[in-house]
Amino acid sequence: MKVVCLGLIFLLSTAFCFSQSIVRGKIIEDSKKTPVFGVNILVKNPLDSTTIAFGFTNQFGQFEIEFNSELDSVFLTINSMTIQKKQVVLSPNGIPVVIEVTSSSLDLKEFTVEGIKNPVTQRNDTISYDISGFTTVNDRVLSDVLKRLPGIEVMSNGMIQYQGRPLVKFYIEGLDLLQGRYNLANNNLPIDAIESVDLLENHQPIKVLDSLVFSDRAALNINLKRKNTWIGTGYAGVGGSPFLLDAKLSPMVFREDFQALFTVQGNNVGENLEDQQRNLTLDALLDLLNTRAIKEWFTFPGLEMSGLPKERARFNESMLGSANVLSKNGKETEFRLNIDFHQESLLQEKNSFTSYFLPDADTISFVENTRLEHIRRKLSGGLNWNRNTKRNYFDNTTSFAVVKNEVDGNVFFNQTPINETASMPMLRIENKLKLLTPIKNRLFDVRSTVSFQKTQQELNLIPSANDGIGHAGQSYDFLVQSIDFQRFFTTNSIGLTFKTRNAITIQSSIGVSALMDKLGSNLSIDSLANDQLLAVNRNSTDFTNLSTFVKNSVEYKKGGFQLKADLPFYVAYLDRNSLSTRQSSSFLRVYLEPSLNARYQISGKISTSISFAKTNEFGTGEDFFPNLIVTSFRNIDVNGSSLPESVRSRVNYGLNYKNPVNGLFFDLSTSYSKTLENVIAQYSLADFGGSARSLVDFENETIRRALSLRGSKYLSNLYTTLTVSNTIQFQDFPQVTNDVLLEYSNRINTSYFEIAIKPKNYIGFDLKTSLNLINSESNQSGIARIRQVSTAMGLDVFPIENHLFRADFEYVSNEIKDSNSPQRSRFLDFSYRFTPPKSRMDFSIICSNILDADVYRSYFSSSFILGVQELPLRPRQLLLKVNFSF
């Protein structure tokens, strides 16, 4: 006990011996007399220079440091990167002092930090891709690099998708020059002029709606290095055999108030230049649905190349000219002019062996050898006037398209020669208006679309075994089927958009729409028996769909939760009349098309969404012709059923993960839909291989299911992009074949893997492989199982600076179950490129199809059809090419 007491006395005496000391004051810059923030102050013992305490000045330059000491004076060492070091002696009595210091800068010796920069970054809703992290010496234009960006998927037609859905907009320096036809930019914009690509998530393209209507769609913006100057790409190539020509010149300029992109191209090397005219954004795809484009009535064998690029079998002469200009004034008003012309002459040969599986277990087989000469010309354009501000929105587009489509074919059908020619011209004129302007605290919405389309098509068969009634066995000198069709369509609405106090956005509109079709057809034959031209079948029908609608939409957004509900209400009057058969019918339909979309941002990396929608669709004037129409030398159609009506319900679910810093993206989506219809397709198959298709009244349903997984990962230290995906699709539907109702099931499983290793020097490697499993069966026939494997490998070698060697190898396998004749094809291509130092020009030698594969064979299947097709391939050829950019 005495020891404890002595210890306490010792501790108390020690504590009182070291009294509490304080230094306080203010530090100012000596010339400006301004306080200095963040200065480091060390309190030191003047006897041995040991540090007793430390502190920092605040934003007012003040400091106050407490410490235990019995010293009469202390050293203060004052230092920072913005002042000269200073030492002062103070008494720790707590009296405030003012210390003046002198400004100074710290000179650092030069040094280099070596490392690998992450080319993918994210800020808010913008994911930025630094193009320099993905480009190689093998890249020339934007499309060469886009397909390697993690999280972005580029489809075979050039469509760009993010999280499994198409872009809503494509910008260059924040402006929409191309109005959805962004393949023109992807295939022509030089890669050395691009700095970065921005992916804009949750992008609302209409500024006045930005705080009212949320968007879960993405847009792409291209940021350029070189602006306010002409840039572009071009090339010229010649070769053989046969004689080859490939040329392009694409000048363009991008300024804040003016953009222009021109291109002139031509080739006979197999490239389809029409792909650059396609509208690929979500807005453009929705416009196509609203436009109600008319169809080509006559069908011909297509260039179907599952697993292999079509360029290997396309014998063509293609030309493209495009002019795109955008001008922007100081009032944020933009004017766009887009003009495109495309012409392609295509020579296509195809041999096929096809089997029809009948309900009675019998089979009809036939051999078809075709040689088609196809010439297609298209002139299209549009003039757009747009003003997009936070105050209001105005957009008006007047567009047109003129198409001349001609086909001349020679067919050997079961060794019977037939000449089949067709002319399918089309004309389309359209105007679209959209206006959003505020009225008090409401947003007034006006929309209008007016379009007119017309076509006069004709099919000639010489000779013909089709008498227009589906019978065979009699021959005719020739058959002429003519179609005259025109359509007028308009939809107009006015509405209001406003936001309530509880953050709910309401959109309401009322409108009317009208669809008016007029169809006339005439089928004539010249009989050998009496050598007289006879009119066999005629159609003259009118169709009208007049609708009034009220649309209401409610949106709610709070934090990471978004909800949108639509409840449109329609009253439709439909009338159709056949002057040739004196049949007419009219009726009224009242229906709803509800939809619900919910999205939740679980975290900055994970989001999930679910949607439901119900839609009603009605047939048009193209679906009503009580008398026959011959659509090809072995196919006829007749549709005299009730007006086709379908009700479709669908549910979609999605789960998305993104980690741009680590270059990791993952998407999962699943969908289920059920379509109820009042008519069903009926096929009558003749012994000679002809087919008659008609619609008959019968209630039925079609069910579709799909599951898709996709993941991509970028390894920055290896300059490598990995992509893995798998899609499973199911379709169950009924069909009537030779008066027997059959239930068909289709299953398609597609797996895909891609790796691209693209270091900057020495060697590069890329691999793409896909597996397609196609199963088709009915409740009365077995399973047709088709297995398709496609693998493409590329190897880049840089043995010497400015020299590049590349080899490409492709392997395609097509097999069908229980078949002893699997179809396999192999291709090898080689190229060499020399780029002069400090030059934007390079010289290439390209050798294609070195193994000289001459034929490509593959299987195809659809409901009761199973067959094998054979296409001739372009021969081994050599091309000398000069590429340049400016």
C-alpha cells in the first residue's frame, strides 16, 4: 500500500513539473500581406532540435499548437512548397504573433513515370474510351477499333449496341450529322483524327425533356484531335483475277458551327456499300415502324452465308455517293442536308437441294439451279431543321427515296429451264414534325407525320408451269404478274407534359391517324393452245384504318429507382373492300396497349430492369387479295381471310454490371412473349415442288423465349480484349401444311468467343469463334439438327519498323445430324503493308483465298423445309492498294 501511494505522489509531481505551453499566431506573405494556408509548423527543443509538436495554418493563416514543456523558449520551423523555409524563436506563453514569410516555388528535377494508363474511365453517366489504348498499326478507320471496346457490341451490319440495345444517338463532337446512318462515319473517319469515344448512359437527346423524361438508352459521341480543318481517308486499288477495282475518297470537316462528310466509293471486290446507308439508331428504327414501309412482292433466292462473310461470294459492281452537311447558327438552330445515291449490279449463282416434309411422312424434293443478275439503284435524301434548347424543341424533316430494282434470272428447276424477270420500283415522300414548347408551367407537344408511297411491280415468267391456280402439268409461253400498290399514312397528335411536386412526370396526348392502301393486281398468261393472252386473276382492293387515340404516361424517378407506365387507349375503324369480288367488311375496335418499365440502380456498378408491354396489330392492304398473286415461278399467295389481328404480350428482364476502371462489363437479359392471332398460315405443297400460301381463320398462339449472356473484359497490361456470349432462343408456333395442323418448335443456341491481343509492337493476335446449334421439329416429324462452327484467326507480325505482315485463316463447318456429308470450308488470306516514315500513306499487297476454295455449302431449315445450298466463291485474287489519310 505504501508503494502504491509513493507511486501516485511521484506521477502527480511529474505532471505538475511539465506545465502546459502554447504557441499561437498568424503567418502572412510579406509583400501582399495575405494569409498563407497549409503551412507546416514544427515546434522544436532549442537544445537538441528534437520535435516536440507540430501543426498547420488554417485558411486564415492562423495556427495554435499546445504541448507540455518547461522550456522558456522554443524553435518554430515554418515550411511549405509555396514559401521559403524560415525559423523563429518564440516564448511558449500563448501570446499571438505575426510571422511574415516570402513566397517561393519548388523546382523539381525532371523525372519519368513509366506505367500503363487505363484507357477506360467513367465520370457520372459518361464512360470514356481513350482510343490510343486500343489502336494498332493495322487500324485505319473508326470501325476497326469500335469492335474492340469493352462493353460495346458491334453487329454484323454495323449496328452498335450497349447492354444489348441499340444506341439512341450517334454524335460527332456533340452534333448529329448523319441522322442514324453512322456507318458512314465508322467506315470513313480516320483513326488518327480521333482522340476518344464517349458512351453517354441514360441519354436524353431532347434537352427540354432532360429533367422531365428519363432515358435508359445510351448514345455515342466521337471526340476528335483535329478540328476546324479538312480531314479524311481514301484508297485506290487494282488487281485480278478477274480485273479488280476498289477506290474511295472521303473528305470531311468538323467545326463548332459546321460539319460536312462526303464520300465517293466504288468497287467490284465484293463489298456491299449499301450497308453505309442504313439507319441504325433506336430513333431511326422506330421511325421505320411508324413509316409503314411497303414491301417487295416478288421473292428470289438470297445470298445467305451463315458463318461466312458475304464478301467471299458476292460478285458485284457497287458505287456509293453521299453528301452530308450540317450548319448551326448562333440561335442553336441546325440545318442538315443528307443526299445518298447507291447502285449495285450483282451476279449471283446458287444451287440448292430442298426437301418438303409432309404430314403423311411423305417427302417432296427438288433441285434448283439459279443465276440472277440483280441491279438496284437508290436515290434518297432529307432536309432537316432542328432547334434543341433547354427552353424548347423543334424538328422538321422532309425526306424522299426513289428505288429502281430489277432482277433477271435463269432457273433450272428439276432440269426445266425458266426465265424469271422482275421490276420493283418504289417511291416514298415523307414529312415529320415535332414541336415542344412551354406554355406557363406545361410543355406543349405537337407531332405530325405524313407519308406517301407507291410501287408498280411486274414479274415475267418464260415459260411457266403455273396456271395461276396452282396446278401443274401444262406449259405456257409466258406469265405476267403485275402489282400496283400505293399507301398514304398520317398520324397527328397534341399533348402536354408537366412535372408534379412529388417528382412525377405526366405526359398526355390526343391524336388521330389514318392508313389508306390501294392494291391492284393483274395476272395474265399466254397459252400455247390458243396463242391468246388471257387475264386469269385480278385484284382490286381498298383498305382503310382510321384511329383516334389518347395516350397517358406517368414517370417517377427517385434516387436509383425509375418507373414508367403507359396506358394508351385506341378506337380504330377498319374497312376493306374488294371491287373484283364485291366483298366488303368494316368493324370497330377498342383496345388498350399498356406497358410498364422499371429500373433500379443497385449500386454504381450494378443495375437491373424489368418491363412489360402489350401491343395490338392489324393487317393492312397488303394482307387482303382474294384472288391469287404469283410471287415466284413456284410460289403463289392468296389472302382472303378475315382481317389479321394479333395481340402480343411480352416481358423482359435485364441485369447489367459494369466496372469501367477494371474494363469489365457483363449483361444478362431474358424475354418471354406470347402472340395470339386470329388467322394462320396454310401451305399447300404440289408434287412438282410448287407452294401455295394462304391465310385461313383459326385462332392460334406463338410463344418465343430467349436468354442472353454477354461479358467483356479489357486487360490493359496485355492490350487484350476478351468477349464471351451465349444466346438461346425458343420458338413454338402452329402451321397448316396440306390441310393438317402441325405444331413446330425451333431451338437456336449461339455461343461466341473473341480474344484480341493488340500490343503496339512485335506481334498481335485475334481469334473469333462461334457455334450455332439449330433444332427444328414438328409433332409429326423428327428433328432437323444443324451444327455450324465458324472460326477466324488473325496474326500480325511487325518484324521491322513500318512493315506489317498479316495472315488470316477461316474455318467453317456445317453438319446435319445423321448425315455422312459434313460441309467444311477453309480460307487463307495474306497481306503486307509498308508505311513510309512520318507519312499518312501506306502501300499494301493483299492476297485473298490463297487456298482457292471454289464452293461454299451449308444447310438451312425452316418449319417443314430442310435443304442444302451451294454458292460459288470468288477465286484467288491479288490486290495492290494505296491507302491515305489527311
